[in-house]
Amino acid sequence: MEPIMINFGMIGCGSAAEIRGGLGIRLSKKAQLQAVSDINNDLLIEYATKHNIESTYSSGYDLIKDPNIDAVYIAVPNSFHHPFTIAAAQEGKHILCEKPFAINLEQNTDMIETAKANGVILTVSYYRRFYESIQFAKRLIEAGEIGSITMGGLHATHFLGEHHTPEEAPRRWLIEKDKAGAGVFQRAGSHRIDLLVYLMGAPTEVFAYTDRLGSGYDVDDASVGVLRYNSGAQAFIALHHTIKGCQTDWLEICGTEGRILLDPLDEGRVIVESTNTPRTEYNTEIPKSSTLPIIDDFVDAIELGTTTICPPEEAIITNKIIYGGYMSTVKKKPIKIE
């Protein structure tokens, strides 16, 4: 029996459409990219022509009303995640939203409640949860390889580069607060903090220092944060967009019996060192498309009623950490995560 194809509409034809969720939809045998929209007509026509998509819309709201669309992938600046999600849910469309969900917790809650009220599935594109390296680490943790978790940490640094700063740069919105909502603690942090949530669970407190050290930015480009858990476990977060000439990106989980290090995070290498296992390096497979698994997972949830790998109730925890971190910078004290 042939699988039922889910028809997607995609709002936004920028880089995420080409190399993230849009690519995953095009590669999936369970999904079809039926329609696309973008306010930039040149970008819209270029994308639609390149990928043979007949239905194009200059307005995402018009795309949402297309009766041939089953689900919507929202790949636009962060400030538009909330209004498009609400509109899609009210039209009965299932929603895959780009990270970091929304730009404040009130919007997150509204998105979750509106999706539930309209009986549609809402999930967030935290695709790194599907990395073979992350799944391997999760299995080891659950099997007790490193004992009880006592500490976690992540460190990601790179330089944004000139393509973000000129006025006409296509991704300049990432450093404009009115569109992005916040800076590096949210941008680089969201995917990586989500992995801490996935592997360690929800913390109870967050404290962070966030600053703007470079020029030409409207948002923070340097941040360090600390999380505390009910168990007494702790985790640290170090994120900078200010460092030229090198790039760092690793995540580590430590326990009473050892540690698991993913370094570099996106290259599939996992180092395990514990009382059971002498230091061993594993090289896990890197997928052709990082987002294909999350597209198929989303489609399965629509067709089979399963829970997605990143339900919104978990995605909002990441945002509570992010915005709690920003609040702690202002109030100069730890913020409770409830």
C-alpha cells in the first residue's frame, strides 16, 4: 500500500528553505512541497522555478488558506512565527515551526493552546535530536553508562561575518532585535540548549550574562549561562559570535561514572569515557539531510497519531531557559524555571 503523501506549504524561501526543512520535505517519500510563499518576489520565483513548484504566494496567509495544503513549514524571521502559527492552526493546518519557536513565552503558550484547540499537530524543528550521535548518547545515558548525571556543558563560538552586517545582507535580520527577538543566547543557543533538555531534562534555575561586544549588532553576541537541576546537577552554556579565525562547537554530559563528549557536534564524533568503557571514539553517520528525519517524524505524527520527537511542551522549556537567561542578566539573579 502506497503511503499517504502530506502536502506541505512553506512560508519563507530563504536559507532554511534551501538547506533545512525545505530540503527535508523535498527528499521525503512521505511529503510533497505543494506551495511556497515569500514577500521577496524574486526569491519566491527563483525558488519555485528551481524546484518546480507551481503554487506560489506573495502572502503566507494566502498560502495557509490553500485547500490543497495539509501542513505548513514556517521558515521566516522569528517575530513572524507566532502570527503564522496561529493563522495556520485556525485553518486546520498542521505546523512545523522553525526554531526558536517564538520570541516570548506568551506567544509560545498561545501557539500551543491554539494548536490544541484546533486539533492540529505543532512541532518545532529541533532536528539535531535525530542525529545518530545524539541518539547514541541518549541510549548510553538511559542505560546507565555514565551513572547519574551530575554536569552538562556546551561551548559554541564563531564569527558572524560580514554577510550578516551589511544593510542588504539576506540574513541581517538575525542581528536585528525586532525580527530575531534576541541574539546569540537564542540563535546559537536554541538548538544546543534543546539538546541539554533532551539529554538532561528540564532545569529549575538559570542565570546568564549576555553582552554585546562587537559593533554593528542590535542583539547580544556574547553569553555565558548556568543551569541548575532538582537533583543538584549543573550545566554551563558558553556562546559567542565574536571570535575570528576558529570555530568551536561541542556538548558534554558527565555523570558519577563517566562522560560523553560530542565534538564537533555536527560531525558525528562521540567520545565515551567511563568506569565501564576506556576512552573510546565513535564516528556516527552524518545524514544527507539533517531535517529529513524530523519531516518524516512529523508526517508520521499526522498520519498515525504518534508524538513528535520535539512536542511544543518540550520546545517551550528551551525558550524558558533562553528568556530566563536574559531576564537574569537584567535582574542580576537566578530565575526560576516553572
